[in-house]
Amino acid sequence: MESTGVNKEEQKKTVQKTTSKKTPQKAATKKTVQKRTVSQSTAQKAGKSRKKTSIKQKRKTRRMVISIRLGIVLLAVFFALLIVIKIVKPSLLAKNYFEMKGEKVDASKPDIDVELLTVNPYSRPGTETSKIKGIVVHYTANPGATAIANRNYFEGLKDSHLTKTSSNFIVGLDGEIVQCVPTWEVAYASNDRNIDTVSIECCHPDESGEFLEDTYQSMVQLCAWLCLKFDLSEKDIIRHYDVTGKNCPKYFVEDEKAWENFHKDVKKALKKAK
């Protein structure tokens, strides 16, 4: 009986020892599981982060590729426009004095008697023009005077110092055309527009200011040639009146229909020359 009791006590102690040994093992196992769970969670988060970063990089790369392609397209369009402008309207690209050259320009040029004035402060200052943007039509306000007589009056101003006036061209009573000042130099004719226009003085037989047929036809031909030369249209031909309000050229100011018809005739001449 006694031995049985001892055995029971020993068994209890053995069980307690075994239990105490198993408890730390269970704790260690829990820690291991927790570590594995944490590491798996961390790995998953890292994986998701890498995926997000990869997606962002792909999107960024895609945007860069699209931007580069768009830039190339825009550059191509820009250069294509420049080529078209150079062919269709080359003067748009010019900033300074510019002349068109070619067979059409040469073929449409009227007969011109070049009688350039002496460079002087009163009628030919020698100042360079800028890009030519228009043609200004005048009348001499000197009934019956010829083109060469008006030219000589401008020349005489270097000595008389009476005033400052001149013109690039003068169209005479018989349709003759005299050039007094080169088109790349300023003539004293159109006030604020001297710097970017070519001026044409036109002779007339009487006070009405109406031009003779020969004078009129030469005016049309000269204006059409200048339009070709400077890449202009008939709309770029204006009157002195349109610059300052002066009644010049008198006939075209007082008869708007005649001025409209002049534009139409220059347009026809331009179409024919082109």
C-alpha cells in the first residue's frame, strides 16, 4: 500500500516535469509561427509595394513615350507649315527688305526709265526701308506736268531746300514710268508709311485729278509688278488718303467706285501675270 502511494507521487512529479518541459516548447512554437506570419505579411506588403512601383514606372514610361511622339508630330507639322509658307507666302518669313525673284516677276515688269535722284536730305535721304508691306498711290497735284518735270523738281530740292518730298516712281501723261528712288530706300511721300511702302506719283492733265488712259494702264501694270515683287495683293495698294486723310489722289478719293475698279484691274493683271 505504501509503495503504491509513493509511485503515484512520483508519477505526478514526472507528469509535472513533462508538462513544464512542454510549455516552453509551445511558447517557442507560437513565437516561430508569429515570426513567420509577420515575415509573410511583410513579404506580401513588399510585393504589393514593388507591384505599385512597377505600375507607376510603366505609366511614367508610357507618358514619356506619348509625350516624345507628340513632340515629334508637332515638330513635323511645324516644319511642314514652314515649307508650305515658304512656297505659298514666302514674305511672311521675312523680317527685313525682301524681293521675290523669278521669271514671272521679270516678265511682268513694265518699261521703267531709271533716273535716280542724288542722295540728299530733301528728296533722297538714303535711308533703308524695312520689309515692304504696301504700295501708296498719289497724284502730283500739278496739272499738265510731265513725269520727268516732276522728277527734276524733286532733284532741285537738294539745292532749293524748299521742302522735303519725293516718290519712288512717277507715272507720266503718256504712260511713261520714271524711277526716282530705289524701292529699298525711303522716299518722302507717305508720311508714317514711308518706311514700309513704295510710293507712286501719278500725273494728270487737269484739276479734276482724273488720269488719262495711258497713265491709268501704266499704273495698273506697275502696281501689279510691285505686288509680285513684294509678295503683296491688290488689297495692299492704298491711297495717300488712307494714311493721312489728305485728298490724294483726288480722283480716287472723290470717286470710290473708280478706286474699287482700279483694285479689280490690278487683280486681273496679277492673275494674268501669275
